[in-house]
Amino acid sequence: MEIFGSPLYDADFLELAFRLFINCSVAFVIIRLIYYPVQQRKDYLFTYFIFNLLIFFLSYLLSGVKLQLGFAFGLFAIFGILRYRTEALAIKEMTYLFVVIAIAVINALANKKISFAELMFTNFAIIIITYLLERKWLLRHETYKTIVYEKIELIKPENYALMVTDLEERTGLKIIRVQVGRIDFLRDVARVKIFFFEDENTSGSFEDDGE
């Protein structure tokens, strides 16, 4: 049975469903079980899952154009360098975006020359290496927050220790170092970046103001 010249159902549908199951399973492990417990960024969960799903369907449904390799590199070029105008993505978030795109392309474009064992090994290798880098080998992940600081007299180099102590008392974070940014003498405030290890501090709801 055909609809507008296209078959209503064929054997490729089962292959699509199987590949989609593998792709979504791997994406779920990396995004929800590895990325989210560490970063606690709910806004990126939606982005990563949708990117992964859309890239998978684009790659799979258009793979018959016989431009598989060029098409894959085109997707990496377009989406891999994508920047959101509303918020600059941190390097780690960009890395995870690249990972979910790569997973989608690998699972969608792997042809019959690649065995099922090779495909599964590749997926498991990505999961295991990502987990080890995120949760074991690079456990002490340094991050920073940008805040507006009104005690402008403490930004002087000779008052650095006092400024760090004051910021630790206010934020409850164990601060590694402080970097002074833009200074506004008209309002007597300065923008400072406080650097700390995420695993030594609770993330809570303390958000970056997006300098």
C-alpha cells in the first residue's frame, strides 16, 4: 500500500525504531544521569534532548541522499559552532552539545559495513569515558559566578584577603580566587568573578548573572 507514491510501511521502519531506541537510551544516560547531577541545569536538558532527537531524524531520513559523510560534517559545522544570542554557552555545555550531536549522527548514519557490536561498543565507550571524566578523574570541577560587589574599598590589592573573607561569608562558598572586572565609580560597585570547586560547594539556586 502506497500513499502519494511512498510505501505506507517497509522493513526500514523497524531499523529506524531500533536505532532510535539505542540513540535515546545513550542520550538519556549521558544527559540525565551524567550531566545533570553535576551541573544541575534544567534549562539545558530540553535543549540537549531536542537537539539529539532532531539531528538523529535529520541524519537518518536524509542519509539516502548518498551524501552521508559530507552531510554529517555539515551538521557538525552548523550545530557544533552554534551560539545562542540570549546566553553564551560555557565550554562544558558546548562540549555536551557536541556529544549529543555526535551520538545522533553515529547512530543514524552507521551503515551495514559497521557491525552491531562496533556500534554498541562506540556508544558504551562514549558513555563510560564521559562518566569517568565527569565523575571520577576530573571530580574537582572549577567554576565561577559573577556578582555585583558594593564594597568597592575592598577591591584594592592590599584588601584582597578581606574581600575573599567577606565574599565567603556572604555566599557560603569556599572561594579559590577572586577576579575583579568592570568598576563603576559612579555607583560605587564592581563586577567580580568568584572561582570555586563545585564538588566542595552546594550549587543551590545561586545563579550567574550572565556577564
